[in-house]
Amino acid sequence: MKQRAIETIVLFLLEQQGRLASRIEKLGKQRAILAEQPDISAIAELREAYREVGLDLIKLLKFVDLNATGIRKILKKFDKRFSYRFTDYYVSSRSNHPYSQLQQVFKHVGVGAVVGALSRNLADLQERQGSYLSIYDQPASALKDPIIDMINSSVDKLTRSTNFLRFLGQHALIAQEESPSTAGEEEIEDQKYHFVSLMLNLVNTFLYMVNTYIIVPTADDYSVSLGAASTVCGVVIGSMAVAQVFSSVYFSAWSNKSYFKPLVFSSIVLFLGNVCYAMAYDTKSLTVLIVGRLLCGLGSARAVNRRYISDCVPARIRMQASAGFVSASALGMACGPALAGLLQWRFKIYMVTFSQSTLPGWLMAVAWLLYLVWLCISFKEPNRATEADDTPHNRASGQSVDIGQVENGLAQPLLGDSESKLNDDDDDDEEDESEESAQDSRKPATSIGSAYRLLTPSVKVQLLIYFMLKYAMEILLSESSVITSHYFNWNTSSVAIFLAILGLTVLPINAVVGTYISNMFEDRQLLMASQITLLVGIIFSFKVTSTYSVIQYVVSALVTFVSAEVLEGVNLSLLSSVMSSRLSRGTYNGGLLSTEAGTLARVVADCTITAAGYLGIGSLLNVTLLPSLVICAASIACTFLTYNSLF
């Protein structure tokens, strides 16, 4: 595709922006005159003039959307012709590069000022017109001009700014599709949406994260009470992650057919798993303990939670729901250890022991049982027939109306010649071989192999980084009770408070990064800086002298954990933007791939803790930190090699 074709688009866009700005400036002078000499009819005429500018602005925004889509389609032609996918790389790198002309097409730079001026003047005129009407003619509450909502809808459809809400949504790695362009599509999405069902999915996410971390402060003591070494806590904690590696796949596939049944199955399995975990003490069986955690891992329905938000929540609030998913996870991560610190009782009821080791299991069993009752009463299964109708083909046909309006309003071909040439060249090929259609290019990956082939080098590096940060975090959290007990003689309550404080840093850190820091620096700069900071935290955690102080451990743990949290947000933000759109749907989606990478990292980390325990508690810290150091250094090197492709 010729670069000057994009330059033609940009110059035309700038020309139209200038014309709109000039019209708004002239209307502003008329508004200033009317402010001194009010005239109801003149105000109404001026308001209509502003609305005409607004309609032209909407056409311009749709024009930008049309050409952005056109650029992607042309690149898809090259993907097919040369059997090499560089669409995602080209679009992501050029659209975010500070000197790229695609900034105008994909980020509509400069349009925001026009939108702001127009919206502000329309709102001011409406208020001013209402103030001159009779009290009998004036409505009880002023209604917003519909053109403002239309403008905001068009801007929301195009905007790519990195604010806190979007940052959290990308953190969840849930597909954020374009908002519906027709009232019919919006009605279909509303039919699928059920607020209580969404809340049930978020509560499921929260309870699962609580279930994951509530045993961390007491897992070592529980292992010792059953006759095992304290470092076996790595196996106890990690067994849940082992099962989750497999459960993520079948839950993701199951969600293609139903959301309710997987959630019911998840609740039942988690109830049984927690009962087994709690009963292991009275049965004096380490096997029952590990089986209980395996069952808990088999009940991980996070893939269903992600899928429900992606498929059944309307586009206009999907980002808020995605942010709620991340917030629920963070809150559960903090509440788990905090609850463990509160459960410091010991008593028996009918030969069943309730202690700080078993109470987390009993508490979560009751929680999942109550959740199951609420789920059966309140969950509403989306209409699958309606969902099937809401296909990419139908969306595309709905969008053609908007394209027609744009072509009538802004009759300039721009990319038309280039695209038509490509279409003409492909006519012969389509007769002899199956050309990838627009609908085929949106089909989800159908196997692990096809999903892997969609991974570009930059995506693979991001998955490696995700593996690394999850490994480092799991080492820090899982061995915290053993390390602090050995070096500082901390009790369960102290460990629980420490872990809860770490968990509570998640949302504030994401708020600062998503609201401020991400707007000051590029994602790739934050990615490199956070990796280096994480490396520093790991190095500072090593025990290199005869003494190991609380200050060194706490400070290094905070640096490591906070750096990993910042890195996770930036990493998933980049991953969601550079990953193929075909990985946003289906069983083998981007969320599943990142979940598998993170879960595998947790499994390896927990096995490392248990294996290192055979060398002695005194060597545990340095032995487990060494792999973190090596993997972090390797990820930094890979990031450096692919740095120019990370936008």
C-alpha cells in the first residue's frame, strides 16, 4: 500500500477539521452578539447551525472509521497474498508511533478540540434558549441535545486514549469491540444483558481469588501438622494452579454452549474441594489435602467470567465491566490473606476440628454453597439464538449504512483506487482458490496450533513477560510464610497482614499508572522500566550477608510486587492491542493463552519452592530467587530485541 495514499487521507482530514473549526469560529462571533442582544428566534437558528456542523462532524468521524477499516482490509489482502501476517504489527506500530501519519486516522488527533467546542456551545445555547422561554413552555428538566450524544458515541467508538478504566479493561484482556452502529444491534445486546448475572460472574471471580490466597498464610503450618515439611506448602498451593491449566480449556469450550451450567459445576466442585481441604486435618491425610486443592483448581471458571463479559455485556458498558473484573480479582487477592489472619480460633464440633488451618476451607465451602443457591435463583442464561444472530456478518451489514452516509457526505475516493485495484487483482484468484473473506478473517482460532500460528514475535515476548512476572509474584507470595517464620519468627497474623497490604496496593497502583503515568510515557517505555525495576527488586531480595533484616525483605518485596503489578497492567495492555483479532473470540482466545501462561508460571514456581526445600530452609530464599533473576533478565533481553515493534 502506498504511503502517499495515507498522506492523502490525512491532508483531507486536516482540511475538513480546519473548515469545521472555521465554521465554529464564525458561529461563535454570532453567539457573542446574541449574548448582548438576546433573540429567541436567532438563538434557535444559531443552534440549528451548530447542529449542522455537528452532523458534518459525525460524518467526518465515520469517514475516519471507514478509512481505518479500509487500511486494515488492504493489509489483510497483503497477508493473504504473501502468506505472512504483518497487519497487526503494521497497524499497531504505525498508529502509536509519535511521527506516524496514522495517528490522524487511528487516534483522530485534533478532532477532540472540535468535538469539545461544538458540544460546549450546543449545551450553552440550549441553556440560554431555555432561560428566555415562558415557565409554561420550559420543560421541567433540560434535555441534552441528541446531536451531542451522537457525537460522543462516534468519539467513543474511535477513541484509543489510555485512561484508568480502559487500562483496567485491557488488564482483564477482554475483547473491546466497536459499539453498535445501529439501534437494532444495541437492542440485541440489551436483550442478552442481565445485571444480576453480570454481578454473579464478578462475585465468582472475587470468591475464587479469595479461595486461592486464603490458605497462603497457613499452608506451611497445615503441611507440618500432617507430617510433611513446611516447604510442601508449595505443592499444596500450586496444586490448584495445576488443575487450572486443564480447567481453563474445558471451561472456555463449555462457555460456547452455556454460561449457567459451567458456573453451577464450578460452584459444586469448589464446595467439595474446600470440604476435602478442611477434612484433611481430621483424616490425617496429605493426599486429601492436595486432592481438595486440585478440585478447587478444576472449579476455576475465570474463562467463563471473561467470556460472559465479552459476549453478553453491551459495548457501551463493557469497559466498566472489564474494570470490575480486575477490581474483583484484586479485592479477592487482598481479602484472602486478611480473612486468614482473622480465623485464629480452635474448637471441635462432633469430632470435626476447626482451626486456623481448617477454617479457611470451611469458610469457603459455606461461601460457595450460598453462592450456588443465589446462582440457581437469579442467573439468567442469555438467549443463544439472539447471540447467534449478532454475528460479525450482521455487524458488517449494519455498518454499511454508515459507510453509505459517509460516501454521500464526503465524496472523495482516497483509498478507493488502491482498494479497487486489489479487489480486481484478486478476482481471478477467488475463482481458483478460496480467498479469505472479511468474515473468515474474524473467525476464532479452532486449535492450539492455529492460535500459536497467529502469535507474532512481539506477542510471544509479551507472553514470556507475563510468565516471568507471574513466576516472580508466586515465589514471593507462596514462600512468604516459610521465609518470614524462619528469619523473623512471624506468626500467621503477621504474614496475613503483610500479604493483605501487598494485595491492597493493586488498585491504587493501577489507578496511578492508568490515569497519569501511561499518558506521560509510551507503553513500551513503561514495559522496559518496570522490568528493570522488578529485576532490581529481585536482586535486592537475595540474602548475601549473614543477617537478613525485616526492612530488606519488606522493601524488596514491595518493590518486586509493585513492579510486577505495573508490568502486568502494561503487558496486558500491549498484548490486547497487538494480538490478532481472531484471538478475541472462541475457545482458544487471548484470555485463555494469557491465563495458561500465568497458571503454568505459578505451577513451576510452586514446584520450585518444594524442590528447593530439600536443600534446607536456609537455602530456600536464594535458590528460588535465582530462576526469577534469570527469567527476568531473559525477558528484558527479548524486549530489547523487539523494542521497535512494541507500540
